Amino acid sequence: MPLSPEEPQIHESAQGPRVAPAAPGRPAPTPRPVPGPRSMASPRPGNPGHGQARPAPPRTHTPAAPAPAVSADPAQPQIQLIPAPEDGALDAAEEAVDLLLDNGRAPAEVLVLTTGEQHPWATHELSFGEAAYWAQHDARDDVFYADAAALDRAASRPVVVVALNGGDDESAARTLPSALAKAGALLIVCGDPQRINTALGVTA
């Protein structure tokens, strides 16, 4: 039986960043930039710290309870699917991270993987060298963003979010089972549902 797209709190993430409509006579707010990892202990300059109070993002729906597990095996992590086009998968993943943190997940519990273009934070941090980049991974005090090709080097975390924002079906078939093995409690996959079902070996 194929995985059915879940409709958790993060279902609107496939639509990209949320922007509330402007009130009459007031300018429309500009979309916020994609943030990098947030540390509860020592937030990075220029990035909102999730250890500090911040205005709630505009919402167009009432937050729902977390979606139930797709897997019937209680020993396996839950799998949640967020349908998204390839060019919107990274935005959907970032939205999912925001909602996870808003709902109480610590930044250190979340690992985000990309199968195509790197997350902007990872690209920026890698410009300072791999040693400094992976030192932040080992510190385990932030959300960590990595290329799926480096998944073997990444440590397990309670939540793994995968953005299928590129790569071929073979790379997806390698990445998703490995990401599931790295997820202690929850695997969230943002991308094309049919491609995800194929990669996870789920048939109709």
C-alpha cells in the first residue's frame, strides 16, 4: 500500500514561505529569508534564536495535532510525507523545521538532508572549511544541514528531514532508507510522493 501524503501541521510547507496578505493601506511584508540553524544556547548573529521569544509566523490554518505514524511497526520511526515539487522541496523542509521547533523539538534533535543543491547555511559554513563545518555537527547544539551524499558521516538524530530537491531516482533510493535508519523517532520527506514511494520500496 503506498504512503499517503500526510496532512500534519507542516502540510502548507509545499507552498513555500508563508506571507500574510497586506491590510488595506499597509505595505505587504517581504518574505523572510531562509534561516540557518538556530542554537538555543548561543544563536548565530543574524539568525533568530529559538531559545528567545519571537513573533509567531502568520498562519492561515489552525495547527493540527502531529500526524500519526505511516509505519505500523512501533519499533520503526514514523514517516511523514510532505508533497512538494523538486524546486520547492527545500522550502518545504525549512518550513517543516520551523514547525518542529515551534512545537518543542530542540534544534540539536534535527538533521536536514538535501539530495540536490545544498542548503544555503551549509554552503556558507563549508566556505570556512570542512573541519569547522563538521565541528558544528559534532557539537550537536543546532539544527544541522548536510548533503545526502555525506549521510554516512552524520550521526543519528531523533528527527531527520529529507528534501528531495534534486538528484536521480537511484540517489533517492539510497538516501531514504539510510535516512530512515538515522532517524530515532521521525523521518519527514519533502518531495514527489510517487518518487518517495518508489525509493522506500512501497508499491501500490
